[in-house]
Amino acid sequence: MDSQRPFLYLTLLFMLFLIWTTWQQDHAPKPPVSAASSTPAMVNSAGQEVPAQGMPTALPGQAAPLAANGIVGQTVTVRTDTLVLKINTRGGEILETDLPTYPISLDTPDKPVKILDLNGRNYVAQSGLQHQVIEGLDAKALAPDHLATYTAAQTDYTLANGQDELVVPLTWQGANGITITKRFVFKRGSFLVNVEHEVNNQSTNIWSGTEYRQLKHGYTSAGGSLLGGVQAYVGGAYFHEGKYTKLSFSDLDEKQVNETVNGGWVAMQEHYFISAWIPQQDQETQYYSMVVPSQGVKGYVLGMRSAVQQIAPGASGVFKSGFYVGPKDQDTLAGIAAGLDLTVDYGIFAFISKPIFWLMQQIHNVVGNWGWTIIFLTVLIKLAFFYPSAMSYKSMAKMKAVSPKLKELNERYADDPQGKQKAMMEIYRKEKINPLGGCLPMIIQIPVFMGLYWVLLESVELRQAPWLLWYKDLSIMDPWYVLPLIMGASMYLQQKLNPPQVDPMQQKIFQFMPIIFTVMFLFFPAGLVLYWVVNNILSMAQQWYINKKIVGHA
């Protein structure tokens, strides 16, 4: 095997690696899901959701059939500096959320990202109470579920300038002196909403019940296509016993979740953004899931319910939960609940991507620009691997110095492959050349490249991050293809510094490699191509210097 064949194999391996990574993102093995009751979700005559036995029940007769726009009751609009929500007085259901600080695109700065969206994706956040059935008492008159009718003092709430907290109360009046106040508490600068159900028991009996919180998402066949052909994950996830588990809609079709743990959280994910219910972390929580074909639209529910709480006559009790709806900001999510930052899913490259992102954060804190951050990151990575790369380039330089001898051997032993191989190995031994040494730069670059690839695709911090000139968003492809063309040119020049291929077929293949990679990189994030260009330039400088010393001396 001549010395250039490893380069060809590694280059082809790298391309296959990219294809495989794209494929495994869409076809990852399904996580284990604990089987629950086999009782299927049902729909009553009013079109309301009636889940499997033991799960929160949509009580029949408590709400009229949905109107044409899917909304019953009043809509309460809440505006803060980070969120614009629409809450329905039917059950206190959150119907819609906009993120005014996150525009859909730089071309539409006034059009915010919409996460929850009842009429668009049948995607809502629901919560309610369930009273334990006691003989002689009407349970549905003692606890409001997400179909119960609340009243609101006003239909518009705004976090005023200088105000740090906004409380939005809804009130439900039950039988026998039971009053429930459902509060949404908003904080300035936060995407986390504190949700409380306060039970005021003025009856003569002990009130005994649980709180449930759930997310419902309409059927989605796949996530939106990202650069490089990768599909953004859209689906559920939950955290239990220290394990992060993704639950795609196909998983939820096949099995129901029914697990009881302490703390945790449940979430619905999409690219860059998330909604999640977070219970009190020191309390017992039961996870559940169900499929609800409500109003002709298939919906997937992932939720959790609290342990039973008893409230004595004349006393009050409060159920507390957190509801996060916003970007997958890793530092913020990590501070809310254990494992919530794992929704920034780097896949199998997490062990590389996380250190890379941490290092990028430290650099960005100094330079304040993600483009320059990527450039400085590339320099640091190059310095970290300076000596392994130098050894590799020395091997390649020696190969270039003896290339006339190798060409002579190729002609001399044209009809004797074994003799040619033996003679080449003798030259390698005398010149102390490792024919595989030139592969090291590619081996080093592959995991770092893939780690940075997922950082750019998954980290919302780099979404719409500018650099300079026309580079307004490093997480999308270069609109003018300048960086990919520079990358292709640098790859071509880098090949010229390498020893020539002996085999004619390999020569032809290598001639096309810069073109193939240029076309492939046209659709990669500009930030990733920037990394590759800077890396190529630094590699060429290092290789040119070593060639000058070794080849020139020879």
C-alpha cells in the first residue's frame, strides 16, 4: 500500500462520517419506555379528551364543544419583557407564547418566534387539580381540571417599567366552600413562570387531591430540515433518576409512560426552543403519557402529577410548579433543574461539544463576537495539537523529499507489486518515515469538526450571531458562498504542499476532493466553514515552514 492511500481512505471515511451522523440523528434507537395500562385514550361525545385509567381526566360536561377557532372562554393576554402569552380562562390553559426578544429571522425583526400555538400545531400547556373520589361527594365540583371554568379580574396584564414581578390570578369557585386560585407569576428577564394552585378549604371535610401538569403537541411527522440535511428533533423528553430520555411521537404511539420518581421534569422540544413543566424537585412525581385524538387532530400528551396533598377544613394549601417556555440557554436551564440543559442535544459528540462550547463562552466573554470567538478557538485548538501535527507534517515533508525515489520505484517495479512494496518499505525504514503519519491531522480534525458542527446547530447562543460584513448569522450558510470558496482554494493549496500521489487513479480522485468538499460546505453553517478556513490557513503555514526546513535541506 503506497503512502497516499491512507489520505484517500480517511477523506472518504470523513464524508461517510458526516452522512452517518446525519442519519443517526433521525434514526437513533428509541429509548426504553415503561409500559403503562393498556387502556387506550378515549374521546367522549363532546369531543373532549378522556385519557387512560389513572391519568388526569377531562371531566365530561364541564365545557362546551370547542368553537371554530378552538378557544372556549376568555383569553387573558400577558406581556412581559421576555414573553407574550395567551391564557384561556377555561382551565388556565396556556394557548400561545411569543418570544419578542427572539425574532423568527433577521429579515423579520418584528415577527417573534412562537412556541406554544393552539391553532397552528395544537401545542398547549395544561394543568389542573384532581380530587380523590370520596363516597357521597362530587369530585368534579371540588377540584378544577384543565377544562374547568375560571374567572379573571381583567383580560390584559403588562409588566410595567420598573416592575420586577407580575401576578396573574384566576379564580374557580367549587362546591361546599372550596375556592381555587390559580396564579401565574412572571419575573422580569425570565422565561420561567411559577404556577400555583392555592386550595382554600372552607368545607367541613378534608380536601384531598393532586396537581397534574402536561404538555400537548399535535402530530408532527419530522422536524424542520437544518443545514447538512439534519432534521431538528421535535418531540418529547423527560428526566428521571438522573437519565435524560427522548420520547418521539412514534414512541408515544407505541407505548405509554407510567413511572414514579422524585423531581424531574417533562418537556416538548424543537430546534433551539423548549417548553417544560418542572415540579418541586424534592417531591414524588408520576410521569404519564397518552395519545388524544381530540377534535379530529391527533395530539400527544406528556405530563406529570404530584403526590396527594390533604388540606384540613378551614385551612389552605398550595401546589407549586415551574413552567419554562423559551430558548435552550444552557446556563439558564442548568440552574432551573438537574438535566434540563441536556435538551441541548449534541448526541454522541457531547463529550467534545460541551468542552468546545464552554471554551467558546470564555472567549466570547472577552471578545464579545462569536465570529472572532470561532477564530480564536481555532487558534487555541491548533496550538493544543501543535506537536502531533508537526510530527505528521514532518512525515509528509519527508515523503515529499523521497517522492522522486518512490516514482522511480513505481516505474522499476511496474510488473512486480510485491517487489515495489518491499523496496518502498526499505526506503521508509532508512529515512525513518511513518507512511501513516500524514493521516494524523485528519484524524484530529474529524471529532473536533463534528463537535463544533453540533455546537453551531444546537446552541441557541449562536443563533443569529453576527460576525462582520454580510455575516449576520453564523448558524446559517454563507449567503454569498465566499467562505466555502476560500475553503476549497485553501484545500487545493494544501494538497500542493503534500507529497504527490504515485497512483494515477488516486491523483485524479484527489484532484476532485477540493471541489467535492467545496460543494458540501456550501450548505454548512458559515461559522463551521470559518473554522475550517482558519484551520487550513494555519495548517498550511505550519506545513510550509516544515517543508522548507526538511524538503529544502534534502
